[in-house]
Amino acid sequence: MTAAQETEFLGHYNRSRPFLYRLCRVHCPDPDDRQDLLGEITYQLWKAYPGFRAEASLSTWMYRIALNTAVTYVRKRGRTLRPEPLTEQALGLAAPPDSTADDELVGLLYRAIDGLSPVDKAITLLYLEEQSYEQIADITGLTVTNVSVRLVRVRKRLEKQLNEPGAHLYR
């Protein structure tokens, strides 16, 4: 890898690091496992970077490798890993001051997201990262239509869950 390629890679990697950390946090409840997964993702990105062909944007390519690495890592580890419930803290979302009601709503939302399938969880995480349907499709290997349909179904499922008695969404 040339010095220019290394500089470009490190710049993109550093911009993607918050997403990569949230991805690791979602897939690994244990801090040591999270660090191992982040290291594995970093290694896979570094190893694959010289072969990057710019068929998609670099960030899309990096997200795709990160998601595939996370899924492979969890599969290899088998049942020893249990996904951590999605919380504001796990996703690295900073709460504004005096936002207790908002905190509760966001916490409920992420607990509901935790019950989704791995693919739907990944799509939802990318959607929350403000990726377009096209970018999500590129990253996940799904079609744009499939992404759209899955997100509609996820929204309906989450809305139903959040409106169930005991969800404490509305008081």
C-alpha cells in the first residue's frame, strides 16, 4: 500500500469509526469481544483496501466489509455471544440536557430494535446512520425494493411493539 493510499484509508477509517464501534457494540455484549471484533474489522478492511475498485463509494464498501465481518465473527463464536440490547449508550447517542422523556422513548425504541432479525437490525442501524436506501442495498447486498419493504415492515413491527400495553410509550 502506498503512503497516499494509507493516508486515504486512515481518513475514511477514522470517519467510520463511530459506526464501526456501534456495530461492534450491537453484536458483542462483552467489552473484550467488542475490541476483538473491532480489531478483526480493522484487519479485514486494511487487508482488502488495496483491492478496492471504486465500484461503490469507499464508505459503502467499508460498511459492507464491517457488516460481513461482524456476522461471520458472531457465527464463528456461536452461542457464546449474546447481542447486547440496543440502548442509547450502546449506540453512542448523546442525550441533550433535560431530555428525560426523550431518553425514555429512545430507550424503548432501541429495546424494540433489539428484537429484530440480524438483517433487519443491520438495515435499521444503517437507516439510523442516515444511509439512503441505495446505500443500504449496496452494503447489505439486498435490492433497493427489498430494503424499502423490510424497513416498512420493521416500522410497522416497532410501532406495534411500542404501542402495546406495558411499553410505557404514552402515559
